[in-house]
Amino acid sequence: MKTLAFDFGASSGRAILGIYENGVLKTEEIHRFSNDPVEAGGTFYWDILRLFFEIKQSLTKCVNLGHPDIDTIGIDTWGVDFGLLDEDGYLLENPVHYRDKRTENIEKSLFQACAKETIYQRTGIQFLTINTLYQLFALKQQRPALLSRAKTLLFIPDLFAYFLTGEKVAEYTEASTSQFLKAEKRDYDFELLRQLGFDTEMFPKIVKPGTVIGHLKKELTDEIGIHPAKVVAVASHDTASAIVAAPIKKGEKSCYISSGTWSLLGAETTEPIINEKSFRSEITNEGGVEDTFCFLRNISGLWLIQETRRQWIREGCELSFKDIDKMLETETSADVFIDPNCPLFTPAGNMPGRISEFLKKTGQNPVKTKGQTILCILESLALTYRYYIEALEDILGHSIDVIHIIGGGTKDKNLCAFTANATGKRVTAGPVEATALGNIIMQLIAAGEIENVEEARKLPFDVEEYTPKDTERWDQKYQQFKKIKGFAL
């Protein structure tokens, strides 16, 4: 069987061909491309039509490489963002990027319309200004005329699926990031949506991961010369997709960190956990596959390094990620820390300058070199993981024995080692392409080639292990870190 996984991250996308024969899965990268948001007229947009062009390029490359007979296609992307269609099915405007400024200072009016505690009790979702609920509420206040023209809201992976098939659906794991699904029912909380003044008719039906949405439209198959493959609603939220491929063993006491632009740290649960402790720790209950929940905390991740590097390049210092890794081989930590989730670090811009500002305002020494800046970020991330793993252990009522780091961040060996050192726990790192693999696995489950996720996790994936070192020194770092965690700037 031949599958094609489209895996869109916040900075790049890829098309991965999967061929499954006789219990063996082989994968091949067909196409890789950048994902470059565009600021225009004061708004930060996703260049959605360019990204759809890359989907078509990928399909064309499949044909040219001798694979016109793709059986199924799956799409996963980041969460929360969406496109709006008018009554004739036309896209009203390019989807707005979650880092756009339109949700700044929107919380006060949102919580006046519905209490914060009530929203969490109903949805179980962590409060982030990037959430769809915030974005829609901002749109209602700032651009009501646009919202009044919208007849259908499609999340990003569902929008791509609509372009391919003409079908309008909302895949469950992606929709769960919106903060307007009722957690226990795994469906829209129409009462909440009406209370906030939204037209509930614009939300399409929710489908479970593994549902066949439709086939490639004839206009596409004729243009590209590809067979009319089925388009499957996989675990369309990239975090849920990555967790599918995490090497979690049945019955083990573990947590995962889906590491990339964001770090998503959590555990698989069979029911949502919504209580005072989870509310205080701002832990979210996003949708998973096979009736599970992704009980996790969103943590700013390698975005901090990506944006730091971008600033250095703007200043004329062309450093590759390999150059940065090389730099750290001889660098000494300054033992200063940031809170990665501080709102100061959310927008794009001069990240090294913001780090210096945070250190100054928290009474810490300044970093002296670029290498110390990177070490500050990596060590702060590892210590943040420890902080939330401790919160997770408290809420779950048991200790965590092993941490599974999955996704692109596993290539950062320093971060993986620091995580083991900071937490004092065994760490597995891999697979690197966990999200694309999870995407492919759900296509195989939909086709009946693999029975379930438990069976899929027995497939051989490349995984590296890290054991804790220098734990006493890292305990000292942790005590310093806790003094600045949550510091209000």
C-alpha cells in the first residue's frame, strides 16, 4: 500500500511517501519546502495558496517518480488557525497567523463575556491567546463584517482537504485545539459559542481520525495525472499525529515531549482531567486518537533558538544550526535562565534582545557570548520540562519513569541530554519524523492494514537513549530557575 503524508510545521512542510508491504514500512521524502508567513497591511498571514501549490508539486513529483498510484493521502498541520469560506465556498481571505497581534489585550473582554473558570471547566483547554476562541472573539470585535460573511470555518488541515476533495469537515484532534469543544462529549460546545455570539452554523461536522473524507477531485487528477486517491482525516493536529508514533509501551509510566517550534509535554489519558490542579498548572486536554486525550502543557520550544538565529542573520552573522552546535562544544554556561513561556518571547522579533531584557529585569547577570545565549535557552527549556513533569506527576498521582522526546527537536542532542540531566529521568529520543509517521500510521489503520496504534508502536523506529548525569549540579540550576519562573515583567 502507498500512502502520502503532508506534514506542515510552522516554518516548513514536507511530503513523505510511505510504502507498507508485508509488515514493513518504508518512507521516502518526496518534497520539502519552506513555510513563509507574510505580513501585509499590518496583518500576519499564512501564504495558504502557495502552500497548496506545494501540495500539488508534491503530487506531481510522486507521478514523476513512478508513484501515480497513491492509495491514501493524509494532512497534518499546527493547531488553532483557520480559513473562512463564504456561502459559495470561496476563501474570504488568507488565514491569519496565530502570532498576529489581533488577540493582544483581548482576554479581559473575553472573560467578561464568559468567566475564565467556566471556559476551562467546559473545554479543558489551556489558555493561550493564539487559541481559535481568542481569534474568533477578536474577529467579532474588530471585523464583524468579515465574520458575518463567513458561512464555514475550516481549520488549516481541513481547508487543504477541502481544496483536494471539495468536502467540508472538522477533524477532531485539530478541532480540539480551538477551545470551544466540550471535552467529555468530544463535540462543539454550542452553548458556549452562542453565549459568545457566534453563528454555530459555520462549524462543519466533526469526524474522528481515520475517517475517509473523500477522493481527489477530477480536475486535480486530470491536471497532475495521479490516481483519485482517498484523502483521510488522520490525526490532523501535528501533536496528536506525533504522539501516535511515540514509542509508548502499554502500561508504562511515561510522558512525551513533542519537540519542535513548540514543546508539547504531556501524557496519554483515556478521560479528560479537569480540576483545580490542572487549571492552576494550565494543562490542556486536547483530542487524541482512539478515544484518548493528550493531557499536555504547551511550552515555547525551539522557536526561541530559531528566532534568535534569525536575528543574528539580520545582523549579518550567518550561523547554521550546525555552527551553533559546534559553538556549544567549547562554551560554558552562564547559569542564567529565562521562563520560555513569558509573553515577552511570543512575538517575532529581536529574541536575543528580549532575553537580555528578561535577565536584567530578573536581576541576573547578562550573557557574554552567543553560545551562552543558546545555552540559556536550552537549559531553561530542560528545567521548564522538569517543572511541568513534576506538576504532571502530582495531578496523575504517580511518578514518571521515562520521557519520550519525539519530533524534529530530537536532533538537538544537547537539549535531549539536558532534559535527562535536569529531570533525573531516562530519556528516549526519536523518531525524528514522528509526526509524518503518525500521519502514515493513521492512513494504514483507516485502510485496515494495521489494526490499531498499539500494533503500530511495535514497528521498528530509530530511537536514541539518554541517561541522567551531573544531577546535583542540575538540582542547583533548578532551584535558581524556580526563582524566575512566572516572573511578571
